[in-house]
Amino acid sequence: MEKLTAQEEDAMLAVWKTGEANVKVFMAAMSPPVPPYTTVASTIKNLEKKGYLKSRLIGNTYLYAPAVTEESYKQKFMGNVVKDYFANSYKELVSFFVEKNKISAEELKEILGIIEGKK
């Protein structure tokens, strides 16, 4: 699985949100500022070439659907982030967010509850 560019990730988020649809529907689901139609259409075609999307022709319109789940993409690339930037330690990752005041004590308690609930 190839890492996506920021523009490709934005398009994939819209695809995952909407499911099977055409380019205009994906554009409506994207966060502003939305690139021009031709840019989004080109990005969608690139995602299909990379294997992230599958397509089918209905009349004269292509419908695209995810070929890769959001969960599998997150799992692959978040693991790489932890490995590459946090010495393969999720503790280091959480510590980083605590130090940068990006996670609160309340959120940490919720995370602990999730962890303890899985035991």
C-alpha cells in the first residue's frame, strides 16, 4: 500500500464518508477549500491507479468505491508514524501529545478506561 499525498488523503476521506459515488458527490463531501473539478477527477483517477479505488461505468458516468478500508489505511500508516517518529513506542506518542497540550487528563482517563475495558 502506497502512502497517499495530502490531496489524495482528502479525496479518500470523502470517498470513505460517502461510499460509492461520482466525483461531484465526493466534492460535496470534501472540506473547504475544495479544489476544482478537474483536479479532484484527476486525483480520483490516480487513486484508482494506485489500487485505492475501484470503478464501474453506469451510462456515461463512472462511479468509484473504496477498494481499501479506512481502518486498514490508518492501521498501516499510523504504525509507520509510531515506528519512524516515536521509537516504535505508543507511550512516547502519548507523551508527545501530553507535552504539547494536545491531550487532556480527562481524555487520558477515557483512554485508560478503554484499555482496561479490553482486558
